[in-house]
Amino acid sequence: MKPTIDKVQLEKFIEDGLYEDVREGDHTSLACIPPDDRSNAKLLVKAEGVIAGIAVAEAILKHVDPTSKMDIIIRDGEDVKYGDIAFYVECNSQALLKAERLILNTMQRLSGIATLSSRFAFEVEGLPVKILDTRKTTPLLRFLEKWAVKVGGCENYRTGLYDWIMIKDNHVDACGSHTEAITQVHKYCADNNLDLEITVEVRNLVELHEVLNKGGVTRIMFDNFELPILAEAVAHVDGRYETEASGGVTLQTVRKIAETGVDFISVGALTHSAGSLDLSLKVIK
């Protein structure tokens, strides 16, 4: 299914992004360009990758000029190379220049994430594993960055702290044990009428056996396990719970990790280490 963007969040993002950059006005354009002038422009790709953010650019342009018209040549999620033109636009000139930097900053970032996600997805092609993102996102841009992850071919994990229980090492250490942490999570969910999936992180096979004895979780996450131990851990679980590998996953290691039989691999790098895809918006009037 084609990933979608929350329209309410997107509209707020556009308003806040324009406020940050424009405030009371783009004085250069206001000084140089007649208010009724119109321009044609193109979105030029200047690097190889996967494009993401066409839908965002269209929303930004409609926000600044409801009469703007886009001719989309390349869709979100498609491969691009140097020299490609992603779209053409006809727009009020002042509005176009006011929106230019917000469009480019957003699209470059999202395309970088989609490109890296596509590379991770390619590395595990043919294996029954899903690559997941994490909460390691840019503050207030999570909804767009997680959208770009899906555009690139990987999957979203929890959206935030509110929609999935994840018992990590700090929770266990503060609570006293995995057994106690799981017990308290079940009590909390029952008391608050919550029906949430539960992931519990383990750091070694001893902790894994404690969790297996306790039960009551959705998924067991193996944190920074060496490959032979990871394969052994997956075998111990033996399909009773979902399994996940995390910690220091790279393009060079992800396939070997997947070959251990884990169901999921979470990769913070999809968002926190993605670069930007070089793009430019050029007036062709």
C-alpha cells in the first residue's frame, strides 16, 4: 500500500516552516518581482538515489499559491539519477521563491532517508525479514521521516512512546529484573485499559531465558548480539515470540544478521545517519 502523510500534521509543518523562514515577508522577492508575475520552474536532481517529498512539495506550493500547477514526471519512491527532472511547476513568482527553501530542505532530507532505506531493503531482498526504523528522528519531523522510510521500502516501528510498550535495559535496571518489569507492564495496561504490543530487550542468553520463563510479551529484541549467539537465541525462542535484532546494524552486516532467522531488524541509521540528496529548484522562465 502506498504510504500516506497525515494532512493535519503536514499543514502545520508547512505553516511553521514558512514562519521560520519568511516571517513578515521575503523582502528580496517583494522588492525585485511584481506581485502578479508568474514563473515556470523545474525540480532538478543532482545525485543518484530515491526521490521522496514530491507530495510535500505539491502541498507547499498549493499553500503559497492555490493556483499553482505541477507536472509531476517522477513519483515518490522512484529511482533518480543526475540530470533527471522530477517535476515542473507554474506558480506566482513571489510565492515560488518564498517556498523554494522549504521545498528543497524537506525533499533533500526525505530523499536521503528514502535512498538509504532502499539500500537496506535491497541488502535483505529474498529473506523473510522486515527492516524497521526507530524513534531516532529529527524532532517534529518524525511523521515525514517515517513516511520516507516506507517510501524507500522499509517499515515503521512504533510512532512514539505512546503506541507500543518497549521494555529496554534502563527500564529493567530501574525496575530490578525482566520478570518484575513485565509484571508491572501488564498491571499498568490492565489498570489503564490499554491493549499495546510489548517488546522486551535482552542483552544475553541468561536474560533471554528469564523472559522465556515469564512470557507475556509480543517480541524479544536482541541488543548487540554477536552473530553465533544471535542465531542461538533465535533457535531458543523457536517461534514462540517475534524476534528482533538491534544495535550497530550497517549495510555490510544487515544480511548476515537477517540470515540468523530474526523476524525484524531495527536500524536507527535509516533516519539518524541518512544524508541528503542534492536537488535544486530552477526558474526556467
